[in-house]
Amino acid sequence: MERKDDGGEAMGRLIHHDGAPEPGSPPLVSNHSGSPSQEEPTMMRRSDNYSPVPSEEKNPDVDFVNTNPRSSESIPMKILYADPFSPLYPGLGPYFSDGCRRVDYVLAYHILKPSSVPRRSSKFGDNNFIRRLRRSLSMRSSRAPLQPKEDPEIAAQEQRMDYHEDDKRFRREEFEENLLETGLELEKDEGCKIPGIGFLKIHAPWNVLCREAEFMKLKMPTKKMYDVKQGSNLVEKIRLFIHKVTAPLHPKVDANRPQTRKSLSHPFSREKQHLFDLSDRDKFFDSKTRSSIVYEVLKRIRCTRAKYSMGITSLLANGVYTSAYPLHDGDIEEVNAEPNDRKLLYQEWASYSVFYKYQPIGLIRKYFGEKVGLYFAWLGVYTQMLIPAAIVGVIVFLYGCATVDNNIPSMEICDPRNNITMCPLCDHACSYWKLVTACGTARASHLFDNPATVFFSIFMALWAVLFMEHWKRRQMRLNYIWDLTGFGEEEEEEHKDHNRAEYEFRVMQKTMRLEHTTPKGEKVKLTCTDRLPAYLTTLVTMGFLIAVTFAIVFGVILYRISIKAALHVSNSPAARSNIRATVKTTAAIINLIIIIILDEIYGAIARWLTTLEVPKTDKSFEERLIFKTFILKFVNAFTPIVYLAFFRGRLVGRPGNYLYVVGSYRMEECAHAGCLMELCIQLCITMLGKQLIQNNLFEIGIPKLKKLLRKRKSDSKQEEELTNSLHRHEKDQLLGPFVGLSPEYMEMIIQFGMVTLFVASFPLAPLFALLNNIIEIRLDAKKFVMQLRRPIAAKAKDIGIWYNLLRGLSKVAVIVNAFVISFTSDFIPRLVYQYMYSPDGTMHGFVNHTLSYFNVSDFQPGTEPMQPMHLGHNVELCRYKDYREPPWSSTPYELSKEFWAILAARLAFVIVFQNVVMLMSDFVDWLIPDIPKDISLQIHKEKILMVELFMKEEQGKRLAARDNHNQENCTSTSSANQSPPQARSRPISHANCC
């Protein structure tokens, strides 16, 4: 390589931290003055420029034989090799080899390097030279002509693999050259203890951070401080008193303490650096901000020498880089580990021993960014709001327990003196049965179907509105504290509107296809016509999947019908005595297993369908994925529940004229106490099962099982020593990738639906949700802190589409609970009987009022029971639950007038309940302002202070300019006074001035 002694400006650094350079990298050239020994590291100084190589040699579409460096322009480079025994060597910390510059971002990639090569000190000596010579010889031999004894197919595959690796390597080289041009500093590490993986460590120097912060309009704290007044004196005193009382519940974190003084924030500007406190430049931009700045640079840089432009997303998608991530701050489990935010989060947030404490939301935001911070803040508010809902739900349940012995309908069912003979529950196999045998079910139903249930439904509807309002106010307060009040849609688009790799690839394909027909200069993009096949596929597939869900629910219905008939003809007395409980429980467990399995399948299919549509941006991809996943998972989770609540027992028919499906399967009936008990069992098993299996088994059990199997297969001491000797970027490479917050939100949204939609049938749902969320918060915290790579700090001022889903569910919950109370429970029939048909205004005689008569001689042939006698008596009339005319009336078995009166009352209740609750909800929404008054005052105060600050600055500039002008005048006057008299007497001509 010919060296040009041209002191060009240094644009960046590439530090190669390995004993042997990557194939295709420039050979090391000594640039020391004098005669350096062979033991000294070879340097490429930043002032050294190297002659460019013609761009034709860097065509990635041809096979590479020459391994000389290819560069389209001279790139200043500096190669430094740190001595592992030097005091500057950073050990295992997140720093470059000089121990000073912090690693802000890491890109990992595959390298063709044997795993047996040990990590050595990168000295330019004889051993290093021999190793490099061996590598160059092995590279040449890999491209040599095939020997006759080799298998041509295997050799061709190896050659093709080398070609792809060369292609990826040269794309990396171009991308890294472009990164250097932006001013970033790079260091390569290919001698790590993870075989086959190389790392590119990226550091952003001060000038790059300032430039990008100004470009991204990052709000940074200024020197100006002001007092934060939280409302009136009384409100402030109450707030401080509550904070003192709840002091043991607050984490021991400075970021969580109430602010009394706050810095005035302003978008960073290099021209106004004097406004900001730059006394400690290392801490002015924290690690979260530094990594987000580097990520923005990475997204902006393109590889343009290939057939189509490639950004970092395309490079990751095509395997040029395998992963990209910022580093965690440090270790958490080591005893001698230095204090860092990650360790503090582990101690005060991710530990189960602090489950009763508030979350350190400020520290979470500082470490993970605003988007993750908002998720955990929302989860904390939701969990807090579940406490009063759980308390009221338990009170409602205890009220049912306390009044069960005084409930007249259940007492009448349990009274053996009534001696009511009921019609068979199935055809031919089932016999007549006594109503007294349903005593247990009737008493259990009263626990969840009592007058307090109506109050609880109204309470939960208002609770949902209060929760949404409380969250909006909390969100606005966080926006103020985190300086997001001015973060608008323009900034969001600036940060998020980057094309996805799949979109760029499809645009490239379309460009090549329309190369000769598209006018020059016209931008090619994907239209609705291009996506039409994908949209049709999505529509058909989602319709098919919803139909599959309905079919599976129908299959479970057939299971219940058939197993009930099988148990009735069983010879086992135990099986015949617990038929209802057995059928209900087993069917609910089957539904649970199917829901969990289909959840995983539907999630994968929704992602595949979204990928087919090729959304342009990550935001569009996320919103489409959320929409599809929510529809599929919502239908999957709630279809069995909706069937039990609104359809079971409605499409049955009557004795002698039952409704049959699939031949001889008779549609199932509800128990005499109604279907609410079965709905409660289904909800209970689904909620508990999903939470226990999906949370405890999938998120806790499986990772621990994998860790146990790893320990059994390998030597635990040796593995621990190896793990402790890894560098920070190597440890983070072994962690799981961050896949986004959508799975966490989706889990909570489905739970919110369980809590609000059918709460009338299961008042204990908020309690189970509360217990689950207490564990879920710490489980997610441990996952974020210990098991996942650190995510990119993304800015967000709200929770996005999830708020709209929550609001929609809270509105639908009012309607659903109105129908559950009026049609599923016996609340309306009891009211109608008590005020219209009861002779004494009490509930005595209600059970007999709800039962109709049937003459057993009217059974269809083949459907009558095998045993026409019951307990030695011939049965002539049996009873069934319905409002129909008796067989001796002029219109036998027709719907009676009581049926129509109760139906009218049910519909009236739905309309009144829905409108009253909606009106109350809207009133609460209107009554509570979205922005707390003290926050609106503080925002207004910030604007005034900012205007005053700039006015003072402008005034200071004017005074400085005036002083300079006066000083210049004084200087010119004094110089004129000191000049000779003859010069002073002559007029000054402008033409003589130089």
C-alpha cells in the first residue's frame, strides 16, 4: 500500500483488537519514527492517509481472489493494542482497550475462525506473523482448484459459503468506513471466547454526541433551576404527609424522591452550550442517551455500493451483522461489582423481596428509556387500581356466603319435601331425577348470583373509567417530569420513520423489475395494488382461524354432551354421582389447554401475515401486528366464555321437541340455578390456568429447567469461571434479544378483559388479577434486568394503541355485563316474580314458578328414558325449567305470558343499565381533568422562565456588543490622540486605508 504523507483531517478511528486481522483488512504498516522493535504494537496514525483503490475492485457481486484492502477514499485509521497487564487495561468493563472510552454500542457478526484459536495479546511479533501467514495461505488454498479426490458438491458448497462470507465482509467494511466518516470511533474484537463471533465496539466522542443531540432535538437540563410547587399549600402538605407515611414502601432510589427543584430543559444546541451545565462531560449524556444517539447514526448510514441501498436493519436482516445492542451498565451478582444502575434496579426492583414496594419508575426510565418506563408505570397504576376492585369483589363474595342460608330459592331446591321430579337431561340413557340433587349447585350459584353482583357490575364500570382517568393524569405528570411535554408527532416521526429491511428489499425488486419503464427521478414505492395479494391472504387466513376457533369450541360442546351421556350409563356410582362437576371441570381444562396452544400458534401466524403485508416502518408493523394478534387472541380466549354466557341453554328446545346437532347430539341445557356457575368455573380456570402456566411455567419454569440441564451437561465450576472471565459485550451477547413490549401488553389487555367483561359472574377476578400482577411486575423486572439485552431507549409520551384498546374494552364491558345480569343470571326473573306474581311479595314459590310441566307420553319415539319408573313410582309428569304453557292448556307447550313479561323486563334493564352507567362514566370523565392543575401551572411556569432566560441572554449579548463598540471607539480615539499633530491635521482618506 502506498502511503501519502498528507496530514488530512482525522475523521475517526478503527481499532482492531485481535491478534490477526480480518481477511481483507489493510496490512499493518509501522509508522514509528526510528527503528521500532518487533515487540512494539504497530500504529496507523490518524494523520496518515492511504491511497484509494479503484471502486471496481470492490464489487461484491464477483468472487474475491485478492485480499488487498479496498477503499473508495482514504480513511484515517489508528490501530491500538492494549497490553492485558497494563494498569489502563479495562478488565471486563464496557470500555475500549485503552480503558478510557466507553462502549456505546456493539455490533456482532460471524467470522470464519476456528474455535480452538486461543485469545492472545495482540503483539506484532514472530508468532503473530506466522499465524497471519497461515491464515493467508489457508484463504488462498480455499480458493484453489478442486482436487480430484474431493467431492465436487461439497467443495462447491464451501466455495459458495466463502463467497457469501466475502460479500458480507465487504459490506461490513463499507458500512464501517461510513461510520468512521461520521466521527464515530470503532474497535474490533475477534479474539473473544465465544467461537465464531466477532464484535465491533462503537464509541461516540463528544463532538458527535453534541452534533447528533442537536440534530435529534434532545431536551437536556440547563443551569437554570426553579422550585417545583405541587399545588396549593394544603395539597402540598397532604402530599408530603402521605409520602412520609408510605416512606417504607418507596424504593431506596434517588430518582424516586419527590422533586423540590427542577432544571429547566431545552433542546440541545452547540451555539448555546453556555446554557447547559457541562462541568462533567462524561455524565452530561448518560449511557441511555449515548446509545440512542449511536443508534440514530446507525439507522441513517447506508451501504450504497451494492445493488440496492442497505441500512442497519437490512444488514441485520441479511446476516451481515447478527445482532446489535447497547451494553448493560455492569454486573449485578458479583460481590465486588461496582455500584451501577443495573445493580440498583436488581436490588430495589427485580427482587421478589421488595414485592410490596413501589417501582423506581424514574430509574427504570433512566436505564431503559421512556417507552419501557411508561409500560411499567402503566402496569403499576393498573395493579394499584386493582386493590379497591379486589376488596369490593371479596366483600361481594363474602356477602353471598353470608346470605346463602337465607336465600329462599336455594332453600326450596334443597327442601326434600318439595319432591319435584325433573325431566331427563339426555335422551334414552338418562333417567328422571329429583331437583333436590341440584342443592349444592344452587347454593354455590348464590355466591356469585346475588343482588350485590349488580352493584359490583356498576362499580367495575365506574372503576374502569376512574382507572383510565387516573392513568391519563399519571401519564401527564410523567411527561412533565421526563421533559416530554413538547415531544410531538414531528419528533416521533423523526425517530421512528425509518424503512424496514423487508420494505427496502421489496422496493429494490420492484425498481429492478420496472427499471426500463419508470421515468428517471420518480421514487418507487409499494402501493395497495402491490400489497393486494397479502391483504387477501390476511383476510382469508384470519377468517379461517376464527372459524377454527368456533369449530374447536363446538367440538368441546360435543365432548360435554357425549361424556354426560356416557357417565349416565356408567356402572360406577361415583361417576354417576358427580356428573355435572366432572363434565364442567374437564371441559374447562380442555378449553384452557386449547387456548394456551392456540395463543402461541396465532401469535406466530399474525407475525407471518404482517410480514407478508410488508409495512413500511417499524411503527406501522407494530400496530398491524398488535391489531391482528389482539383479534385472534381475544376470539380464542373469550369464545368459550361468550358461548356459556349467552348461548348455552337458549337453543335447547323443550322435552319432546329438542334441538339436535350433528345427527343425534342434543344441545345441552343449563343447570336449574342457571349457567352463571359454569361461566364462573370457566373464567376461574382460564384466568388461573393462563396466569400459572404462561407466567410460571413458560417464563420461570422453562428457563430454570434449561439452566439446570446446562449445569448437568457441563462442569458448573468451569462454566462459572468462563462466564466471569467474559467481557461485558460477550456476556450481553449470550442474553436473549429484546423483542418489544407487545407480548407484555397483550397479556395484560386480555387480563383486563377478563376482569371487566364478565365480572358480574366472577367477582373474585380482580383479586386473582392483583395477585398475578404483583408477581408479574417482579418477573418482568428480573427478565429485563438479567435475562434480556438492554433495549434501545425509545422516546414515547403515551402507551399508543393500547390505550384505545383499553378504552374500547371498558365501553364494551358495560354492555356485556348488562346482558350477563339480565339474561345469564336469575336477577331479572326474581324481580319480576317478587313484584308481579308473588302472592305475599316474597320469593316463596319462585322455583315452582320457573318450572313448566311435561307429559311423559309426549316423548318422541326412541327418546324416552330406558327406566320409565323413578324410585318405584310411575312418572306421568316431569318438570323442566322454562316458561311454557302446561300440557292441559289450549295451547300446550307454547311460550307463556310470563316469558314475554320477563323478556321485556330483561331488555328494559339492558337499556337502562347501559345508559345510566355510560352517563355516569362520561360524567366522571368530564369531572376529572386530564392534566393535573399543578402540572399545567408548572408547564406554564417553564415557558415563562424559558422566555425570560432567552431575553436575558439577548440583553447580555446587546450589552456585550455595546461594550465592545465603546471599547473600540475609545481605542480609536486614544490612538488618534497619540498620533503626530501633522497627521491629525490632515483629513483621512478611505482610499489610503489598508
